[in-house]
Amino acid sequence: MRQRILAKLYELKGNPVSGNNLAEELGISRVAVWKHIEALKQEGYDITGVSGKGYSLNDWTSVIWPDEIMKNLNSGLVDRILYYPILNSTNELAKELLANRKAQEGLVIVAGKQTSGKGRLGRLWESPAGGLWFSIILSPKLPMYKLPLLSLVFAVAVASALDEFLYTTCGIKWPNDIFVNDKKIAGILLEVSGQVDHIDSVIAGIGININISPDLLSGDTRNIATSLLELTGGQIPNNIILPVVLSSLEKYYNLFLISGFESIREEFKSRCVHLNKKVTVQQVNKQITGINTDIDNQGNMVLKVNEKDSVCITTGDVKII
Ligand code: BT5
């Protein structure tokens, strides 16, 4: 019954419905409606009840319907989708389930909002309601040294999926930040467990700013972030966007496993926002400046540091000068 109430509120796209109408339509009492609504709120759904108007689901664009997506996805990779209106971090839950042997390849975990969303190197990823925050568990048969390439592959996959909803093309800042008009719309965090010679599991955490106004983000982040809502002016539910992103991830992931990074490298380079530009790369204890002349077949950034010398960069944060 709770799911039917949720579906009814979802259909109304944030508009209110009275308790009476819900009760009549579902054949239950008004008190029962009230109890189910309270339980949904406890689960984390943002439902308001205004006397004289009724109940409305404010975060309806975040809600996804796993059964419906699975039915239409026709995927050889995605095995199960779990949706939680609120979580600390989808990557953390994926880790916990893996540790308890309750998860396997193809599990997708989606959160309506995250209270402790994580970026790389312990940075915070702001995850209010309206964004698409999810993780997928993968077990690629790859040696550990090839893992960094997956970041680049997923960046291309996410960029290509988002292009379908934009009037422009998404750029990529090496290794895996997705940019539109010099602002970040999405980020990817890969976490891995395994040995030197093989990977057990990869948790690919993907965060995309969909239906959020950058004003909702904190001061520093607000100025460097953008969202689909800001770029298009329209609200597209996550239930429509997620399958497009998952299909794209599957397409590029398979291409990479079968044909290697070489088959994706040119697309990465064509999207790379700093190729042939002067950049600085901030590493843990040093900063390197040069012209980014190439992205090589190992996924490294090639930096020409003077007339004669080039260096290969394997990690770091890039800034265009
Ligand atoms: C990333 O880190 O870009 C990886 C983000 C991955 C988030 C997903 S959401 C689902 C899954 N579960 C998680 O807990 N995480 C993953 P990094 O390159 O380190 O970028 C972090 C930096 O981006 C921060 O220091 C801010 O400057 C900026 N930032 C934070 N929140 C942002 C947002 N919503 N939009 C744009 N920029 C943001």
C-alpha cells in the first residue's frame, strides 16, 4: 500500500492530493493514509501535508522505480537496483554489502540524497535531493594497474549520456570530472578491492547534478558547479535519466573490456577541456606546470614541461592556467 501511495504522489509531480482523495482511491481510511504517509516520511521521503490542500512529494524527481527500470533496461550487466530516499553514501553502503557478502557484480545503489557523499581524497561531495547519486558494483577481469583507465572510460560514458539531455556537449577534466561551460556537472569516485594481479570488486560512485539549483550548494562549490536544471531550465526525473546513464556505462565498459582503451581514447581526447592548453597539476607534495599535449594509451596525461621534455602524469588535480 505504501508503494501505491508513493506512486500516486509521484504521478502528481509535487502537486498536492487530499487525504480524502487518496483514501477513496485506494479504498482505505484517512487514518490509514496518514499512517502510511508518516512511515514514508520516516523512510526519508520529503512529504509535506498542508491542511486544506493535502499531501505533496517534494523530492519526486529523485525517486526511481527499480522494477520499471529493470523491465526496460535489457541489460547484461545491471542485476538489481536498490533505491533509498536517504543514505550516508551509496559507495559506503556498497562497501558494507560487499564486506557482508550481500552484494555482487551488477548491483546498483541509488540515493535520493546523501548525508556524507564522498569525493576523491576524502573530499566532500554535496548531495542534496534532486541530484542523481548512485554506485554500481563491478568485477572486471583486469590487472590492478589498468584500474585508472576505468575512470576515464566512465567519464566518457557519463558525458555521452548527459549529452542526450543537453543542447551542448559535455567536456571532461582529466581524469574524470564532467564539465559543461567550465563548470562541474558530475564527478566519479572509484573504490577498489583486490590484489596486484587482479581486481575483486570496483565500486563506481557517480554523482550528477540533475534537478538542483547550484544555489543549494555551499559557497565555494556553488561557484564551480552547474546542473542539468540550470543548463536546460527543465526538470527531468532521475527515473528517466538513470537508465540512459546505465546503458551508456554498459556500452563503454564492454567496449573497453573487449577492445581496450584505444577504442575510447579519441573520444576522451575530443572531450578533454584542457588538451593543448597550459595547465598546472597539483599533486600531494608538488605542482607541475606545462602544456597538456596528449592523453596516452595508459590514460596518463602527457605534459610538455619545457622545449625538450615531457612528463607522464598519473594522478593529480588539473587547473587550466
Ligand atoms: C568527485 O570527487 O568528483 C567524485 C564525486 C563522486 C560522488 C558520488 S555520488 C555517489 C557516490 N557516493 C559517494 O559517496 N560518492 C559517489 P572530487 O574530484 O574529489 O571532487 C570533489 C570536489 O568537487 C569538492 O571538493 C568540491 O569542490 C566539488 N563538489 C562537491 N560537491 C559538488 C557537487 N554536487 N557538484 C559539483 N562540484 C561539487
